[in-house]
Amino acid sequence: MSLLAVHPEARIIRVQLRQNLALKDLGAAQWQELEPRLEIVDYPKGELLEHQGDRAMEQYFILDGILKRVVSNAEGHEMILRFAAESDIDTSYAAWRLKTPIPYSIRALTRVRAAKLSMQEWIAFMERHPAVKSAFEFQVMKLMSEVMAHVITLHLLDAPGRVRRFLRKNAQLSERLPKKELASYLNLSPETLSRLKKRGKISVP
């Protein structure tokens, strides 16, 4: 872990950050204010970034790799709510605003590099820049809407329909996901996913 300002790959990372959905419209003065607060962290595959039930929360801007957001029940059964890759974010912003524990975990599905800062610092920064806050909250609402649409899809579509919808909306990401993770996200067994592919009902990379 190191601050962006002293990171050996700072020049490349700055380019990546300027492509992030939540940061791409920042002005020069805003970048100058935000960058000294950003830490760059490399997470190994499987690393837990946020734990369901935590109250200490951070804001993540993904530079490389894929994160997954999962929710678990008391028996340890997991449901994957979303995947997020380069130029995307993951966040516990809603929980922070509601003053509740984070209701899901965030885990590295692959090796991940992310820029992060504490939620307290991120919110303080946005309070000083209302346009940034408005754009970020739009992204959070869009993210939450996508999660809700996914949950509804699990109830309304059959197995081939779920797969086709995911491939239509996440064509590039689908090529990078382990089939086991994709099957879990779609509430299918890996065997069912493989069987659907063999029967020609779906086309999975």
C-alpha cells in the first residue's frame, strides 16, 4: 500500500483514475485536492476488502481486476450481487449515509489494484464539490438499480434467459469470469451452465 503521490507507477495510475466513471469529470483543482488522499492497494485473489456487518468503510476506485459484492446468511450461503471491473467503483456509501453496518462484503475475485480512501474523507471531499457529489450519487443509484434488476431477474427469467441477459449487458466481463462464479451469480450450478452451453441454448465464451 502506498499513497498515489509516491507510487512508482503514479503516472499510469493517474491516467487510469481519469477514466473512472466517478472521477472522469473532475477539474484540475479537484484532482490536486483529491490525489494526496488516495492510497493505491494491490489485493490478492480472494482478499476481503469490506466485511458484511462492518462500520469502518472505504471508497474504492478499481484500476485493474474484478471485485465481487456478496451477501451471506447465517448459514454461510452466499449470493453474488454484482461484479465490478476497471473504471468502475465499489462503495458502502448508502450504508454510511444511513448510519448502518455495511449489508454485504466486497471481495477480490481476481488480483485487484484499487485506489481507495476512507468514506469519511470521500464524503468530506464531495461536500466541498456539489457537482462531484451529484454525479457520484447518480452512479450509486444506477448501481443499486442494477443490483435490484439482477435480483428480479433471478425470480422472473428461466436459466437460459438469465444467462442471455447477463451476456447482453456484460459481454466483455463475461469472458473474464470463472464459469463457477458466473454460475453462482446466476443462481445456477456450474453443471447446469455447461449443459445449457452443450445443448446450444446459450453461448458462453
